[in-house]
Amino acid sequence: MTPAAINRLNALILLIIGLWGAFAANFSPTAFIPVVFGAIFLAAGGAFAKGNKVVVHIVVLLTILLVFMLAGMPLRKALAGDDTLKIIRLCTMVLSGVIATVVYIKSFIDARKNA
């Protein structure tokens, strides 16, 4: 898959699962963080697909930031609790972000080799 396609897929996962989590958390403001990131990634999709380097680097940076945010305290709290669906939601979003980050970095390496 291309980095632009991975960006769209990651954005949709964040939007859908983030909204599911927000509904499950009775609309806690922090539950909307993945939704906001997903909306940003989706909005940046056009410029990302065109290869706008500034947008690409911002999306990559925000993806890495979100992975660390989700894998930090929220995932630790979920693992300490008994809400299996919350664990699945968080792990899915973290995995999506990690896969997207790997694809982005691989595309950077490939572009460097071809330059």
C-alpha cells in the first residue's frame, strides 16, 4: 500500500474506533483525541497524496505522537481494568499507527535511495 492509502486507512480507523470509544466513554473529552487526529489526517489526505513534504512530515510526526499518547497511560489503565473492548479499541488504534509509521519511514528511505 502507498503511504497516502495507509494515511486514509489510519484516519478512518481513528475516526470510527475513536467515535466508538467516545460513545462508550459517555462522551469524555479525551475520548475525542483520536477522532480529532483522524479528521486531521483525512483532511490532509489530498496534500499528502500529492507529496507535499511539509504535510507529509506533519502527519508522520502527529502519527508518532498519537501512538505514544495512546500506548501510554490510556492503554496501561485499560490493561489494569476489566474493559476488554477498550483494550481492543486502543490496541487497534496503536497498531494502525505503528503500521502507518513503518510505511511512512520505509517510503522516506526508498525516496532517499532513489534520489
